[in-house]
Amino acid sequence: MTAIAGYGPEGEGDDGFRDARVPTCVNAFDNIVKGGLPTGSLVLLLGEVGAGHLEFAYTSAARLSLAKKDRRVRERYVKESFGHPIVIPPKTLYISITRSREDVLREVRLSFDRPYYEAFKSNLVFKDLSSIYFKHTPVPSSWVTDTPVPFLSSDDGTSLVESLVAALEADAPQNLVIIDSLTDLFISSMMDEKDLLFVLKGLQRASKKWESLVYLLLTTEVLDPARERMIADLADGVLVFGWQRTTRQTRMRRYMYVSKFMGVLPHLDQQRVSRFFTEIRHNTGFVVANTERI
């Protein structure tokens, strides 16, 4: 069995991190992709509304936190028998563009059982950029912050993209990173699209240096197809989440497939997996119910 590599109390040294994997802790998926996703990956989670891309990120963060604390849980969720060093990130850096820490925690608490909620919360480094995002918009400051300072009329010179970069530089190295969401960033009137694309291109390189796993959340059919393709092109991997619609079924089914991923797609092709049908359960989070094979 391959020894777990990690940071802090979980690891011993940093040899082999370039070829290491971070488990998503979605077991049926990790089993096929040989233990998890490569460290240093910038991963686009591209999903239809409600199709599960956010829950995938929540589940991954919560289970990694549980695996870090409890060896028995780690044995359940972390697959170590594929020849790659396995890395358990110390923390989850959650960068929210429009939502508060309380909003995100409330959603996790309402969606999942208490152990998942507590694990997600205990491992969280939260960066809330909403006060900057809503600056110079018609949104009253009282809707966004409890601080009495009228931020809508103030300007400290810090842009949204600069704040995003500062949050990443401070806490992204060696951690799981969730950016929620690119949708909000791209539709912001105060965001220069070229600057954001440059930052994402730079982040694709920096994630390798930091040995982080970065999830970028993007909702489909909000941006035009050309922008979606541009974002997908700069990511290392793209996981697509959608709904299967059929006239023969009264219930729609969620699914996930890998559109692009160096080092991951060959394993899917080898086992002839075309997509994963998924479910979201309160006691186990995001799970793969079954697979569709070619």
C-alpha cells in the first residue's frame, strides 16, 4: 500500500508531490482515475443549475477533512493502492465572490448531515469578496455587510481581481481551493475580462508551484459558448455536470463526465467509461450511483 503523503502532521517531506494525487473522495470516480486528481491541477467544474458541481466541491472538502482527522474514515474514502503518493490538503480555501461565510455554511448544514457539516466548517479558510463585488452597484451596503461604513461610496483602490489574487497568494499553497464562482466574476461590470483571463492563466501555472488542487465553479449557459470554451481551454481539467432529460422517465438524472484532463482521461478511456450518473444524499454527499460505459 502506498504511504500517504501530506503536509504538516500527515506527511513526511515533500518528495514525489509532482506525481501525487489529491483524492476527490468520490469513491467510484477515484477508483477509476487511480486515486484522485493530480496535485497542481486547475479544474473547471462546469455545471447546469442544480446538477451537482457545487455539491461535488462541498463533498470533496468535507470528506478530505474527515479523512485527515480519522484513519478509519480515510480508509473508507481514500484509495492508496494505485502507485501514486496520496496528498491530503491541510485546509480548504473557499473564495466566495458574492456569498458570506454564514450563507455557505448554512447551505452545507441544510444539505448534509452534521458530521459532514462539522468537518467542512472545521477545515475552512473563508475569503468573502462580496463587499468589493457589490461596490458601485445599486445594492445597499446593509444587504451585504453589517459594517456601518457605506462601502458603496468609498474606494480604497483595491480591485476585485487584486483581492482575488491576494486571497490566493495568502492561503492557496498546498490547500484545496474552491472559487465560487467564475460566473459571478465574468458578469461583473467592474471586472476587466482580459485581466481575469490573465489571472486564470497565471493561476494555472501557480497551482503547479503551490501543489494545490483548485476548483473553479462555472454555471453553464450564462456566458456565451465562446467564453466557456476559452475558460475550459486554460484549465487542466474540466468536469461537466448536467441533467439527463428523457421522455421515457418521469425523473431527471444527474450525471458527470470528464471533458478534458491530462493524466485522467486515459484511465476513463481504458475502462470505457463515458459518464457517471450521480446522486446527492444528505448522509453521504455527492456520490456516483452508476457508470455508463461505451
